[in-house]
Amino acid sequence: MKKDYFKNKNILILGAGISGISAAEVLSAQGANVTLSDTKEKKDLKSPIHILDTTSVNLSLGRQDENLLEKIDYLVLSPGISINIPLVKKAIEKNIPVISEIEAAYRLCEAKIIAVTGTNGKTTTTTLLGEMVKTTNKKVAVGGNIGIALSKEVIDIPQDGLVVAEISSYQLEGVSTFKPYISLILNITPDHIERHGSLENYQKTKERIFENQTDSDYIILNYDDEKTCEMKDRVKGKLIYFSRKENLENMNSIFVKDGKITISLDKTKTDICHIDDIKIRGNHNLENALAASVAAFLAGVTKENISCILKTFEGVEHRIEPTATINGVSYFNDSKATNPESTIKALESFPKNIILIAGGKDKNTDLDEFLNLVKERVDELILLGEAKERFYNEATKHNIKNIHQVTTFKEAVELAHKLAKEPQVVLLSPACASFDMFDNYEQRGEEFKKLVRSLA
């Protein structure tokens, strides 16, 4: 039984966030001797550490030193813990196996896994795909980098079930045997460079999602994305492309022809539905829909059920989420847009007349393409947070007019409300991380919705 994999093993887990706590809970229940460690003291943790009060998990909070590694069989890393920190390097020197939480989940999982990665669109694609595979009446788990630790989700899924997992580059740092039945790479754009050191390293980490696949597995790549398309020479699974721009009917693929989503597999064509019938908006969401649809089809979902989900799926919270309409002006929460590429996709979803709220913790990524689109489609640009000065200076160089700098989030929303007139829309799409003012992008999005609804 795979669930006996860690029985009686001494396991150190680093990082007492949601993933670390869940992994500790699960591994302890499987008979492992678990220590959970974090550099923060218990009073400073914002995660639900109390969940472990009724378990045998040992807590080591505050100081972390090499003594933690004594008699350890496995070191498990939460996503927020870099493989390059001194304690992890010391573990590697001692030949202690270092694995990520998803690697631990994989070793416990008895079902086939469909894994989704990429810079943008992971959560929407994973959630949409999860809804599709649930129509098979199999037992299905949806987890990973989506708010629920994968180790906790997979433990009750039988061998004939399915697991749909969103996988980040952070999680892929610590994989060794992880082998999805179906892998999807949606796109690659600069992100998390401060963690991985370069775009090349970031891409190599993403490619680890398919490194253990064989010719009995599937890899789905974005034909329209240069970085993902060039991976074709390194993949080992059966290659499937998705494209919203090109007719790929002579390849194993999913594409758009005459406005219809069409799957071509082994020279057999299957029409799914018209693109106008898809409920989620924007070209980026069409790409997400294509990727999810072909993965679902490979997993045994009928074309009728794929079509039905596409026509009814309303999207994911904090992703161009309709929030309210006030005096004819619609407000949208796109707090998940934590880099310029994500905000570009949001801006492309509206023809013009946008009042954009942007800024936050600066990732120091290039702003040229983002600001060119701002100049074309944005009527008023409201900037806040740590990034506002650089964004303002760069916007000025692009001859963008009507730029406003504010100090507080409330001030940003109230100014947008004051400026907005029908047919304009107000869009929160920060192009930045949230950590200068909020704990995470979810908290930022909730605050936006609360402020907007108070105006209504």
C-alpha cells in the first residue's frame, strides 16, 4: 500500500503554513514520527496550527538549527521554503532526502494525477478541469497550489479516482519521482525570478512536471507560447498542443476552427462548442478552457459534459471577478494578477474605458508591454503601494496621462468611484504581489470587494 510509505519514518517538515500543517497531520496519521518547524514563534503564526493539538506532531518553532536534522529520514518542504536555504543545504550534505509537499503527496497517492502548471491561468484551469472530471462520477480531488494541500486531498482517493493538482514552480523544486498521468504547461513568462535566479532556471523548474513521464503519459503544451512550444524536444509523454490562434487539425491538438472548439486526436475530430458559449471572458480564459477541455477528454469526460461545464462555469474568485455595478459602472476584482502579464490578460478582456487600480509589492519585472496596453485602453490609472513610484515614472515615460498616486487602498477605491462614469469599468488588477499591504492576494481582493460593496 502506498499509504504505508512513510510509516515509522522520522520526518522534519519546514514551514508551518497551510501546506506544512496539512502534511504534518497526514504523515502523522500514516504512522510517521513528524516534527514541524518554522522560524516564527507560535504566537506569530497566522495559519491554523491548533489543528495539530490532537496529533502526535512535535512542534519546533522559532529558532532553527542543524540539530533538527538528527536521525531524520526525510525533509519535507512547504512551498514557501526555498531549497537553497542553509538548513536544506545542510540536509543535502548529510544525504537526507529533501522533497516537496507534492512529492510526499505523490508517494501517498494511489490515483492517477492530472497536473497543471504555468505562470498564469493555473487556478482557473485547475478548477475548470476539476469540474469537468467530476462529471465522470469517479471520486475526484482538486488541490495543490490552490489553497488546499495536495497531501490532504489525495489520501482518501481510491486507485480508480482522479486527482487534479495545481503545481507551482516552488513545489516542483523538490520533486524526484512525481509523475502525472497528464501534465499541462499553460505558458511561461518572467515570474519568481528572485527565487529561481533567472528566467531560464524558472523554466527548467517548470519542466520538471514532465521529467518522469513515459510514452504512456500525456503532456499538453501551449502552441501559441514560444517558451512552452520549444519544450517539445524534451518531453517524453504523448504530446498534445492547444492553440487559440492556429488551426492544428493535422496534429494531436485542441484548437479553434470556424469559432468552434475542436479536438483532433489520432486523426479523429470532435467539436465541443462555440467559443461564444464559454461563460468566462477573455482570450486568456479561452486558452485555459482549451487546455482544460483536452485534458478532460483524455481523462474520459464526454464532449457533452465538457461543453456543459464550459457554458456554466463562472470563473474563480479574484480572477476578473464581477463585484458590483454602481450607477452603470461595473467593478471587477482581479487581485490574483500579481505580475504584469496577468494584468495584460485582464486589460485585453475589456476593449477600453478602464479605470485601473494597480501597484503593490514590486517584482521589478519589465513594464513596457503592460504600459503600452494601459495607454491604449485605460482612461485613469490609480497607483498605490511599494511599486507606485516606479510604475508612475515608467508610465510617464510612456506618455500616459491621468495618473493618480494614492496612499491607502480605501483611497484608491473611493477615487475610482469618484472618477468612474458609464460605460467605464473599474478594474483592480495590480500587476504586483500583495505583501506590502496585505497577507496575500485573497485578502487584498476581499478588501476591494468590501470597499466596493460599501459604496453600493
